[in-house]
Amino acid sequence: MSRASQRDDYPPPRSGGSFKAWFLALVGLGGCGALGWYYWELRTQHLAQGDELEAAQQATNSCVAERDPALARAESCEVARAEEAKRMDELTKAQQKMEKDLAATGSELVSLRELKVHAEQRAAAFEELKRQLKEMIDSKQLEVERRDGRMIVQLPAEVLFASGSADLSEDGKVALIKLSAVLEKMPDRKFMVAGHTDSFLPMKGSKFRNNWELSTARAVTVAELLVTAKIDPKNLVAAGYGEFAPIADNNSEQGRKKNRRIELVLLPNIEELTAFDEDPPAGAAGKGGPANK
């Protein structure tokens, strides 16, 4: 057998290409593994980041959920605070008004107490005047009453004057002297002597043109006698009302007789200007028919 035939029977020697193929395969396999591992790592990180993001979102939602009620509570508290401030302001104003009202009420109470004291003093003075004039009251020479907030000593004209005359009768002079003895005990009191008539005009031929003249002349006559009896003239006023201030009905003889009168009015002091309790009216006042004086 020849050498040539022997070389053909043996397999050909291995070349370097197979080793390269295997090497490249291994390198590729390693690269794939590395890529797989890298992908796995990226996926793991991505999932972890997703979990963190979801947790962060949940935390954010939780914060928002907690924040909204807190904001609502804060707003509610602010509204409540504003309402409370308004209520306190109203209460303060109400308190200030109450304090003013209380002060005014206190002042009014003081005034009422003072008025009560003055009223009691006037009532006591009235009762004392009646007590001192009791004898003349009982003998029908005069009457004492309260009217229009004043104390009034009333003397019938028949006791003092003849019909249509302004000249005092002797009985009239005696009555006025008795009265002046009581008035002397009131040196600080002022008096108004007021003449009144009924509605019948002075008789024809009388020196008085009308009832004003007659009533005024009678008032002056009485005032002059009181001055003679030592009443200070500075404390006297004379006035004539004629028939224009009746206290009874001029349509009846009894009423006309009551209207013909001289009144001695005790003028009130400044502190006595409040109304006095009045006695019940004696009758309806009016104008009317003729009567003798």
C-alpha cells in the first residue's frame, strides 16, 4: 500500500475554524446570559420602583385624605371663630346698652324717689292746712281742695261780697283775717287770689262792664286786706277769671252758686311742679242761664 492511499484513509486534521465557532457560541451564550440577567435586574428595579411609586401615591392620597378634613375643620373653626367674635361683639353692645339703661333707670329711680318725697311733703302740707283751717271748714266759711296740681282755699263769694259788689262785708273781713293768721305761718309760700263769677252778666247800671272786671276787682280787694293782715305783698298775685273757669254747671242755681267764689291758690315751688293727686270733680263745668249774684 502506498503512502498516498494511507493518507486518504485517515480523517483530515482539525482546523482552527471549529474552535472559533465554539468560542463564539460560548461568548454568545454568555452574552445572552448577561443580557438576561441585566433584563431581570432592570425588571426587578422597575417593579420595585412601581411598588415605591404606588406606595408614594397611596401616601399622597392618604395625606390628601387627611388634609381635606383638616382644612374643612380649619375652615369650620374659622367660621365658628367669626361667629363667636360677632356674638361677643353683640353681647358687648348689649351689655353696654344694659349698663346705660341701668344708669338711666337708677337716675330715674332717684328722681322718682325725690318726687315721692316732694309728693309726701305736699300731702303733709295739705293735711296740715286742712287741720289749721278745720274750724272755718266746719262752719262752711271755706273749703280746701286739690285741683290742677295745686292746693286751693276756696271761699264762697256770698261770705265776702254782696251781689254785684267788690266791697268786703264785715263777715268777709273776719273770715279773711282768720285765714291770714294761718297764711302767716307760710312765709316762703306765694299765693294767687283768683276771682270767679257765674255766667250772669253784671246788673244794668253796675260800675263793672263785665265779669272780668268784677272778678278782678274782688281779687284785688281780698289781696289788699291780706296785705293789711301782714301778708307780704311780694307773695301775692291778684287775678280775675270772670265766668271762664267754672267748677260746676251754670245751668243750675247750685252750680252757679259754686262758681261764684274767691280762691286762694297756693302756688307750687319749683320742686312741686309735678301733678298733685286731684280730688274727684264736684260736677261738670258749663256755661248757661242767668242767676243772681
